[in-house]
Amino acid sequence: MPSCAFVTFGCKINQYETQAIREEIIDLGYQERDKPVDTDLIVVNSCTVTERAGEKVHDRIRSLVGKNPNATIIVTGCMTEDDRVRLDKIPGVVHLIGNEEKHRIAEVVQGAALLEKKPGRKSRDIFSLEVSGFAGRTRAFLKIQDGCDSFCSYCILPYLRGSSRSREPEAVIDEARRLAAAGFMELVLTGIHLRQWARDLGVEDGLANLLTRLRQIDGIERIRLSSIGEGAFSDSFLRAFGLDEGLCRFFHVPLQSGSDRILERMRRDYTVDEFVAAMERTRDQLPKAVIATDVIVGFPGETEGDFEQTLSIIERLRFQKVHLFPYSPRPRTVAARLDGHLSPEVRQRRMEQARQLCDDVQAAELDRRIGDRVRVLVESVQQHPDRVTGEGLSREGLRVDIEQRRTGLLRRGTEVAVTIDQRHGARLQARMEPVTVRDGDPACQIS
């Protein structure tokens, strides 16, 4: 039986697509190996959202070739033309398959030819990749959208993923039913630009309606969104979350900058006031919601005043988590051609200043959670002679360590009710409550 292995870089969409490719390759008769050593076939799902990310992919593939000199290596995912030139020179890399043909990898393994490259293709064939499960995970990713129409000045994804395309609602529902039947109680909806889902299908209030339908599926008790734009936070969207606690109140909403001038240079489609209004409206209607964000530090032309405005918004909105990125030029983007590029020293100084503020805000926000009663999906469990410990994620996106000091049973993949009683760094700790949470099944058995 031939062997295979899979290596994934980047976002949740790539993780979803790797799982779909894995299932198709295994159906061909391949046996998966945990580690890609002495393997016949290796599929690498790449990411090149930053230049450094592309370099990591290149370095890893060279390492894989060294450990698997006779392997057939297929590289797929996001690749620039420069990435392709570099990767094509590596011995063992047999195929470079872009996102538009990612769904044909199993056919290519069987000998099918790649199609002629057609820039700007908008095919929905990309949604023919489907999954039935996620081995080793307690949550399942569900891809509902791909591509982007925004063309932010620093981003190359629209050129690599194409225009925004939405997966048909019935196909989403069908896959969700399969995942529920496989035992997954939580779905994470993924897309390059989730806010754009259903626009090209002419569906009104698409995302809010989809969330409601998904929650009607037996076994789906929690639905989480990956990164989503501020424009999604309509009244109907927030109302859906307010009426259903099974819709996880964790929102990752990219800010990128707190300066309107910089947002305009970034070609973002909102103002600071619009972003703040959306987040404050969310906090008013969903007071226990957790909001995370992305911020780019040191964008071309960013003055000290622009940077201070960004810090001010971080402090005002009290983000639970901020993913900070120092700006780095990406070849062939508009931003790379802008004037006003900052020195590495200025970017590093601002990164350190921003990181300290974000750490302080996060600690204060986590401290505010002490005493909250939350529901945690248990991801791992460790048995000890006198206690059982575990860890997992709450519906609000809080990472929680759980301890039951008496002998008991805490089961992976179940949802338990706990009360937060202290914070350690960026993690919360909770005491176990002997309660029943799901389907009349005891979440913890106390002896």
C-alpha cells in the first residue's frame, strides 16, 4: 500500500482543504503516515500571505525532499509567480497546483493532466472539495466562501484566490449534517471574506439566515465564525446571536489601523467611526462577547500621530486579543509602491509599544471574566492519581484550564459548565461543576 503525508501552512481554509484532499487520496488506497519520512506522496498546502510565510514553505519543502528523496511532492495553495519559480527548481516537486485546481489533486495523482492556466478564473468547482470529519479535532471547519473582491493595497490574496465566490446554501447544510453525524458538536465557518458570503447568490441577510438553519441541525450545538469584517454586524446578524447562545459570541474583526488616513491608503472599505460604531453596538447587544482584531504596525506613511490613534482605539474597544503584524512589503502589491516606508527600527519600536498595551488590555479583560460561568468544549484530558485536568475553549473563545480535584471523569469532546476563578497569563482557570450539559449525558461524573 503506497504511503502519503500532508503538510499544511496558513489559514483555516487551508486546513479544511487539506482534510478534503486527504480523504480523496486515502480513498485511492494510500495509507497516511503521521510524519513525512520515507513517504511515497507528500501534499504541501502552502501559504504566502507574507513574504516570510512563502520562505517558510520553501525551506520546509527542501527539508522534506532531503528526508524523502524518492517521494512525489505536490505543492498546492497560495503561491505567487516568484514562489512558483523557486519551487519549480526543487527536485522532487512534481506538480505546482494552484487554488483553482486544488479540487483535482486526486485526479492528478491518478495521472490526469493539469488544465491550462487561466488567470482570473471564477469557477465554483473549488467547492467540490468536501469533508466528512477532522481526525484528532473536537471542532470541524466548514468552508462556505472563497476569494475576495476588496483588493486591499497590502494584500495579494485576491490575485491568488480570485474573486469572491459563495458556496451554495444547500451544499453547506448537507456537509454540516455529515459533520454532525460524525459527532462534531461545533462548526467553525471559514472563508477568505466571510462577510461577502451569499452576495453573489442574491441572498438577503445571507449569513444570519445560514446560522439559523445550521443551528436547526441535530447535534450542532455550537457555531463559531472565523475572521469577519465589521460590515457583517447588522441588526439581523446581532439579533441571531442574541436569540441563540449556541452561536458563539467570539468575533475576530480586523481593524488594521485606527487612522482614517492609513485606512484609506490601505484601501479598506470602512472608516474608524464605522468600525467603532459596529463594535460598540455589538458590546451593547452582546455584553459578554469577546472581540479580537488584527493590526498592521508601521504601514507606509504611518506617522506617530496615526500610530497613537491606533493605540487609542485598542484601548477604547478593549480587544481581548490583538494579532499584531509589522508591515513588510509584499512584491507586486500597491502598498509596496507607496511612499513613506518606515525603517525596521521604527516598526520594531512601535511593535514593542503596541504589544505592551495589548498585553495590558488583555490581562485586564481576562480579569473581568473571573466569576463568569461559561461552557467549555473539552479538547484534552489528563488523568492524575488524585484529580483530573483538562483544557478547552469556551463559547466566548476563552482558553480555559479545568481541574477537578476529586476523582472523576472529564471527557474529551464534551461541553462542560465551569466557573472561572483565576487567571494565569493569557489563560483562565476554572473549577468543575458536576452538571449535565449535553443531551442528558453527564459532563462529569463525580465519585
